[in-house]
Amino acid sequence: MAAKKAEAKKTHPKLEIIKTRVEERVTAANLSRNEASRRAGLGLSYVNDLLGDKSLNPTRESLAKLGAVLNTDVGYFFGEQETPRVAGSGDSGGRADNNMAVPETVTLYQIGLTDPDGFFSLSESNKTQRSPFIVSGPDAYFVSVPDDTMSPRYRAGEAVIVNPRVPVRHGGFAIVCASDNRVAIREVVSISTDKISVRSLSDQVVVEMPRASVKSLHRIMGSCELV
């Protein structure tokens, strides 16, 4: 009986790195813990139980299912690789997703200074091609973060990974493309029929933009260090 109790309380040796990376990827996917658990077919409380130390010995099989939802190889959760996805990885919990094909290069817009109101331009002059290590679909692109307007979420010197095909939700983060072709990195507070409210994190200022002044919203899927 005592042996069974000891076995039940066994803690995975990599539990802390698993918890840290699961929380990171849930946040990057802009999902609630319950929704991520539900989509993975693990019940509603799986992520909450894991991060709340109710589940001390998560299995590779369960984390592979969660990784398929969070665009993450299961090896990343265990600290076996440094990026959530690697090219050619077949470890996706047994699921195939044609949108996960990794192109040879991804467009990077290297941003310098912003306008006084925080916007900048995505033009040919600041466009380069980089070999990707993580993408979210065939139309994904990178944008270097020009300043600390969105700190601590995104800091200058990082790059955000953008997928224009994925819808932007309330509370998500996006490249806000204005009708004059300037863009800004912002949190999308709300979307209504006549306006879109966006926020910068450094000063928590919410700006209401008329729908007519916003051409499109491109969802930010995550961020990475520029190397």
C-alpha cells in the first residue's frame, strides 16, 4: 500500500521545464487553459492540473496531444529541443497538418525607427529573407520588434511570428494594418462593427480606431530571438 502511494506521488524529473513551456505555448496560442485542454482531448482541467501541481508526472503521450494543439513538438516540452517546432519533425502526436509545411525561407521585415505615433511601414526596402526555425503556415512572416511599446510581451530585438490567415480574437495580439499601409504591433482589446480598440502594453493606453481606417489584422502567433 505504501509503495503504491509513493508511486502515485512520483514527480517527473523535468516537471518544472514542462510547466514553464506548456504555459508559454498556451499563452502564445492565445487560448485559455481549459480550451487548450479541450482541443487536445484531455478534458477541461488537464493544463490547470499540470500547472497547479495536481498532475506531477505527465506522460509523453498526453503532452504530444497538447503539443499538436499548441503547434509544438513534444520534445520541446521536455527540453529536448530549443524551439517549439523544428523542420522535418514527425513528432506531432500522430496528427498531420498540411499548414505546418516549412518553406525554405520566410520574409523578415527589419524595422528601424517608428513614426511619432508608433506606426511603421512594411516596404521592399526593409524586406529580407530568412531561414525559419518556427512558422505557423505557408503565408507566415516575421517582423522585428522596433521598440518596447509592447513590453514585456514583445521586446525590441525580438521578432514576432505572424500568420495573416488565422483570425484575431479579442485579447489577442496582431499586426494592425492601417488603410494608409502603415502597421503597428498591438493587443486587440475588442472588435465591433464600427471600431477596433487596440492597446500598447507599455503605457496601457487604449486607442479606438474606426473600422474604415483598419485594412486588416494579422495574428501574431509567437515571438523569437533574432539570431
